[in-house]
Amino acid sequence: MKDCAIIVPARLGSQRFPRKLLQTVSGKPLILWTAENISRIAPELPLFFAVAEEELKEVLEKAGYTCIMTDPELPSGTDRLAVANREAGFSRIINVQADEPVLAEEHIRQLLEVLESGVDMATLATPFLIVEDFRDSNKVKVVTSLSGRALYFSRSPIPYERDSSGSLPARAYWHLGLYGYSAEVLERFQSWEPTFLEQTERLEQLRVLENGGTIGVGITQTRTVGIDVPEDLIRLEKILG
């Protein structure tokens, strides 16, 4: 089995912002901004897109990227990733979200370092700086153990500080939508049924925690720019210049 690749699950059916991956940002579809950035920061890693629609496949392949078609009915991006890797055949997989077009090289490096520490999965988080972001349900929070393993992910503001005056609690972390997996963990993930907490929060990583898996969380000061709602495109255009 080959060593490591980046696989990006991509579909047009986002509930919060349908067809966002084909929305034009400074004259280019969002999905291509993501693809070009990954190629720039991690040129040594093979890059694949696990796509659910022919429309996405056409845009990506026209620009020279490799796509693997997956069933649109798959319940999560991680399921899509597992199916795609059966064809790609890598022992370790870095999962970048298709709507994360502004990653740094250090994000990829840190994911690999956390994955090699013996956890089932690796992911990243960054400290919240603004109370309004902490309260935003579109911005996922994570709380960790002292050893840096995830205890829970939520759209609610956790940890809840009972005696707070309204400021940010200590160790309030914003989960970034980046993951690392071994091929074995991906196969186990797909064999598990979707779980109660996963379906309640609409966060697929909770399936791993509910089944007793471990997720290591690396803390980074370098932020990404996720596109959750149409207003985020305006912010991204300013960043891209």
C-alpha cells in the first residue's frame, strides 16, 4: 500500500450553503481555489478529489486534477473518503475540506505529526479570539484532555463557563475541518452505523468518539478560512486580494 495522500471529499448538496463549491470567488470556482492552494503547499503529496457529482468532476478534471466518483447518497465526507481510498490505496490519508481554500503548509505537517503519535485520527484546532465566533453554531468547538485528545466536539459554546461574565473561557478552541487517518481507521469508520451524537450535532467525527476511538488534536495559531455561509465569500475575496 502506498504511503500518504491528500483526499478532498466534495459534493454540491451542502445544507447550509448549497452549491457553494462552484460559487465564483475573484473569477474562479471555490473548489479550484482549494485545489490550487493544496498543490502549492503540499506538492509532494498525491492529491485526489472524492466527488459526488459529475459537475464537480468536470470542473476539476478540466483544471488537471484527479477525481474519484463516489455515491451521492453516502452519509458523510468521511464515508466518501473511505470509499475513495479503496481505489487510491494509501496507508495514511490527509482529509482537507473542499471549502477550506486558505491552508498553510504547517497545517499539513502538524496533522501528520499528530497522526504519528498513536491516535486513531488527527485534527487541528485554534484558540477563539472573538466571543461572537465562540457563540456561532457554524463554528465547531472542541474540548480536549490534558494529553491533547478530543473529549467532545459541539456546535454549542463549550466549555460552558458557569460563572462567566460573558468573556471567552480559557481553552476555548475552534475546530478546523482538517483530519488525518490511517486506512484501517477509515475502514472501521465506514463499518460503524451513524451514531446518535453524530446525527444530532451533524458532526461526523463524533462517530469515532462514540465508538471508543481516539482523536488527537493539534493546536495551531494559524487560522484557516472555512466557507459556511454566503457572507464568508466576501471575507475570502478580501483575503485573496
